[in-house]
Amino acid sequence: MSNSPSFRKGIRDGLIMVIPVAAFALAYGVLAVDAGLSPALTIFSSLVIVSGAAQFTMIGLLAAGPVPVLVAASGLGLRHLPMSAKLADMIGPQPLGTRLRLAWVLVDETFGLAVRAAYTGVADIVAYKSAADLILYSFWMAGTTVGALFGGSIDPETVGIAVLFPLLFLGLAAPMVHKRRDWIVAGAAVVATLVATLVLPPAWQITGAATVAALVGVGFHE
Amino acid sequence: MSDLHLILAVGAVTFATRIAFLLRPRPIPGGLVGRFLDVFPLALFVAIAAQGLLAPRGTPEVTPALAAAVGGIVGGILFRRNLWGVLAVGAVSFYVARALFT
């Protein structure tokens, strides 16, 4: 698989995630240790959870106890359900090991790259996503480790790296906008997100806004 | 519950949502569900971008990230399939706005 053109394209395309992912992971490493997790547990959490949103929420609610953390993690995880269904449709029948591996790193970034790859005609989505997952996971772990062990003197916010993360998703959305329905869905997502930030808890904002906007798209006939 | 157990529990909850439809893959039905899944990725990506650029501190506000949003949209129109182009135009817009207005 590692010699296939799709895998090599996944590596090349995955490099675009390096700076935002490493910066995000670095910030997580710093803040998790600051919140009271040991450096070893901080690194372990990135190894087993592999979700920036869930991990930041976990350390933010650490003092509140396990129930709020697990409720918030469930809310954040809801958006994985349609992602999982979409990915299953894109990859078709695959061995169990392959499906488990792809699910382990089913994160917004590599899912986005995989959907974009499917739109642009990449032949082997499994190889492509595996390569992008490898890049993401490597830099997620490296960033967390550096942040947890040496992060006290680093502040990603001051250099403005945080803005690259949402820009990455704007770039992932761009090739999906073709029809009038797509523009309406994108506009609905912006409005729904702004409303969600005012009325929903942080853990439910993205999932809620994306669901409402997708339902607007479902109701729109061309 | 110890921190280790909490991490394992969050990992289990997260993985359960990820594997849900991959464990027993079935073709996506047509109709409403199919149409929903067809547009959900676009809605999700725009929602993530909108939250980060228009409400970077949790509520809507005007910050240099708004310039990144405008630049990113222009970059998306100019470089539709070139992710680096979108990032570059958005990032340059952000840094220029930050230098001018903060």
C-alpha cells in the first residue's frame, strides 16, 4: 500500500496539516499539564483519544468530575456518526483490521482530506486516508509530547497559528461548493454556528450547527 | 475515577462513535438519509471554520480572524482545489489585519 500513488498523494496532501495540528497538539500538551495531568498521562491521552476537541474539553472539565466530561465527549462524538457512515460508503467492503484502523483516526482533518480526495478522483481512498492519518497521528503525538515536556515557555496564540486550523477547513470546504444548494448549506452553516455559539454549550455547537445546515440542504430541491 | 480511567473512558466513548457505521458497513440508503450524508461534510467543515474565525473566543466578535475568513473565501474562489493557496491568502490577510488593527 505504501508504494501506491494514492498513499504518496495522501502523504503530500497530509503535510498541509502539519503546522496547525502540531500547534494545536502543542497547546494541548501545555494546557493539560497546567490543568493537573502528568506529562505521561497527557501524552497517553493523545495516544488513545486522538481528538483535540474531546481532549481540550476533558482538561477544561477535569475539576468538574467524570460525568460532565463524558457527557461532553459524547456530544462532541455525535458528529463522528455521519462521518463514519460517509467513510464506510466511500471505502466499501474492507477487512475488519482496516476498518478499525481507519476509525481510530477518524478525525475532522483526515476525514476532510479523504472526502476532498474522493471528490477529486483519488483511486484508493483507504491508502490515501491511511497516509494522511499517519501524518496527523505522528504530529499530534509529537506536538503533545513537546508541549507536555517543554511547553511552559511556548504560546502558540501569540504567533497567531490558531487561525490556520479553521482556515484549513475553509480550504477543505472550497472544492465541495458547486451548486446553489452547496452555497445555501455553507451559508446556513455560518448562521447556525453563530447562533449556536450564543445558545448552545461549546461541546454541542459544531455538531448542532452542522446538523441544522445539513437538514437545510436536505430540504432544498434543485 | 482516576485520571487514567477517565482518559480511557473518553477514548472509548470517542472510538465508539467513530466505529459505529464502520463496524458493519452497509450501503448508505437513498432518500433523506443519503441526501443528509451528502451535504453533512460541507456543513461540518464550514461550521468548524466559522466557529474558529468568527467566534474565536466563544462568541461572535470582530477580530483579525475575520480578515482570515474573508481571505480564505477569496482564496477558496481563486484556488478552489489548491489547499495551500487558500491557507496562504487567508493567513496573509490575517497577519496584515493584525498588524494594522492591533
